[in-house]
Amino acid sequence: MIVAVDTGGTKTLITTFDNDGNPGEQIKFPTPQDPNEYIINLHKTLEENYSEKMIDAIVIAVPGTLDNNNAIIWAPNLTQWAGFNVVDNLKGILGNPPIFIENDAKLAGLYEARIIDPIPNQLLYVTISTGIGTGIITEGHIDPELRNSEGGRSLIEYNGTLQEWQDFASGKSFYETYGKFVKDIDDEQTFKDMAHRMSLGFLELIPMLQPNIIVIGGSVGTYFDKYSEYLLQAIKEKLPQHIPCPPFLQAKNSEQAVIYGCYYYALDNLSNI
């Protein structure tokens, strides 16, 4: 049995997967800003619910980047977590199974790549919500050389100043600009402006990575059909002729992608032990 923990900026979701990849009942608790309180809550939840189970691995998804020792470098919605090592603080739990940790956007991208048949040689996953997160999945695996890539923090000139892509093309920036959530926007001109903002980041990433497929997830990705025509038009007009625009897909299961990505990540890591 695999335990998957999706640690979000506001809530933590926990579930298990059996040997056939079937998920169990979900458990949730608010994610504390204090990482030590998080460990106490997580430790208690895991022990109370799974102490009698045979656990093969635990996978922790976190909304931030990690160093080579699995300590958190940067987590924008959990600012007190910088330098904190979740794995070290959970060692010995549930019979001491291996514990793996990874960025949530990378795990979501892993899931999206594995459900495509055939698995693409390279998939770029972009989650657009409060910020913008990216995952580069090569031949169905999180690319280890690009594990800490942060496409949302690409520096792009917009309105005459150099800005991070997520500062003007995320769900948060759209709300600040238009005074509405994307789900409430219904006019063509606004969608064209949104598409222009988003296209600037993709025009940086596509020539560099040349992915086979791009998948858009997150809260903004949920409404992909509303602006996809304008986004693809903006990208195709500006890409160099010799660089094709890859197909864009809407994420199949944005709400559960991270938790399923945890399952696939566990399988990959257990096969290497």
C-alpha cells in the first residue's frame, strides 16, 4: 500500500493506493503555516489511520522547490517552511517505509503524462492558479536534470518592465486586473488579453524545450476551452517558422492529479530500490 500526501498551501489531502492503483478514502486537514505543527498533525493522522497497514512507501507533495537533500528551498504560500526537511522529520513512521518528496506541479505533470497513450517523449505541464507552476516530464518520468525548473518565474518583458511570468499571467493577477475570477469572465476581449499574457511565457518555453505536448491545469486550466483559440493563435503567430506549436491539452483531472502523481512517483522510486 502506498500513502500519498498532497500538501497544499491551505489544505493537506491524504489517501492510499492499493497494489492495483485504486485510491482509498481521503482525509483532509488545514495546512499549518508552522511546519512543525504540520509534522505533528501529519504524524498523528498517519498513525491513527494506517498504523495497522503494511505500507510500502509514503510520497509527500509540496508546493515549493527542493534541494538535493529534500529540504524546501522556496514555498511561496508556506513562507515559514524554507529550509525545512519534511522527510527527516517523518523518519521511522508507520514501520519506517521509504519516504519520497516532490514538487506538486511535477507530480501532477507525471500523472498527466502517464495517462496519455502513447506516453509522449516530453510533456510540459503548466498549472495556472494563484501562481504558475511547471513540470517537465521526459519519457514518462520527472526529468531529474530539470527537477527544480520554475517556468512561472521566467523573466519576461511585459508593459515595458521585466517581470516574472506569474506576476501578470496567473489566476491571482487576472483577478487583480479584471476584478473577476476566470470562471466569471465571459467577454471576448478579456479572454484575448488573458491569452496574450499567457502566450508570452509559452513563447519562452516552447523554443527552449520543444515539448511534444503541453497540458494546462490549475484553476485557470479548468476553463481552457474559453480562451484556447486565442492562446494558440497568439503563440502560432509569434513562434519561428521552423519551431512547431505543440498540441495543447486541458488537464484531465486537475483536482486529483497531484495525488495520482504521488502513486506513480512511488512506483518509479520503489523500482529503483
